[in-house]
Amino acid sequence: GAVVSQHPSWVICKSGTSVKIECRSLDFQATTMFWYRQFPKQSLMLMATSNEGSKATYEQGVEKDKFLINHASLTLSTLTVTSAHPEDSSFYICSATDPGGGETQYFGPGTRLLVL
Amino acid sequence: GQNIDQPTEMTATEGAIVQINCTYQTSGFNGLFWYQQHAGEAPTFLSYNVLDGLEEKGRFSSFLSRSKGYSYLLLKELQMKDSASYLCAVGRGGGYQKVTFGTGTKLQVIP
């Protein structure tokens, strides 16, 4: 149980384009999903907390207008990187908590974004 | 603020036992997680400690001392596939179950 999927797993795009990443909880309803970013050889940095039906809560220093988060249903959250630039190239990982599983976060497989 | 410390790298021999330590100072504490992350992959859940003491799960055990702000992950009978980064993370609660991750300990298992 507690499987989280992400799509796509790899994205290569030109600078200035927007990229949408989907995160789905496959076998449970996730009221809360989290979006992280991880640069090479660094730890996961929380970008935002996403709650179904409400606005996302962004961490300090994360531009909410650049990283648009939509949590439209209990099983789907999307992250859109708007007007991506090379410095946005990173490993983006979502996670979700299973209400029946306490605080444990289950991670999706991640999306590797390369902006040229 | 949040401060989580763990060694950057460790090396251990196949079949041996290794202990990865983690100390933390955080505002708000609900429990401590250990995750395993292989290179290029997302983290996978290993353990969650809320109360003081040792929790054993197969070859992996995790210990917590809340009063000391200290935890360790113990890996027994090391296998080559255990080579990975091990992330210590503190659950901060606060309604949205936020978790703060340490920078991870890269473990290399050698023959």
C-alpha cells in the first residue's frame, strides 16, 4: 500500500517554457501532499505543502508565482514550473501522507527536470 | 530553527554492522524518520520513532532519545545493495505534518 506515482519521470525543455509535473496517490486518498526539490549531493528541500481544495503553503524563498501548485482532488496534485530557466534544473519529488498511516510520508519516484 | 546533523559519508564492509548517528535541534518534534535513498531515486521509508528506545525491523533498527535529541540507524549483516544515502528527518507536526530532512549520510559498502 501507500504507493505514490509521478509523471513524467524525465523532462528536457527549453528555457522559458512551462513544465507540469503530476503526483498521484494510487491506493489511498492523500489530504496532504508535499513538493520537494533536490539538487545534486544535497538533501531534500521542502518547497510547499499542498492541501486538497485549498491554496498551497509555500516555504520561505519559494516563489509561488513561479511554482504553481494545484491539489484538485484527494489523489492528485500538480506542480507547474512556469517560465523555466536553467537554474530550475533539479530533481523534483512529491510525497503524500496516508491519513491512516500517521505522519509517514511516501515518496513518488521523482521527476528530473533539465532546462536548456 | 531547524538543525539536523549526521555524518556526510561512511564506509563499511559487507557482512558487518554500521551505526549512523543523527542529532537534531528543532522547534516542534513529533517523531524521527529514517529514509534510504539510492542515487538518482526518491527516498524510501525505513522507520519512524516517536517514543524513546530501540525499534527493530529485520536487519535495520532505529533508536531515539528525545531528551538528548539523538537517534541512530543500525544496519546489520550489510549487503552491497545497502550502499545508499540514509536521511534522518524530523517530523515537526503543526497540522500539516511537515518533515525536515538532514543532508544525509552516504554509506558505501565494500566487499
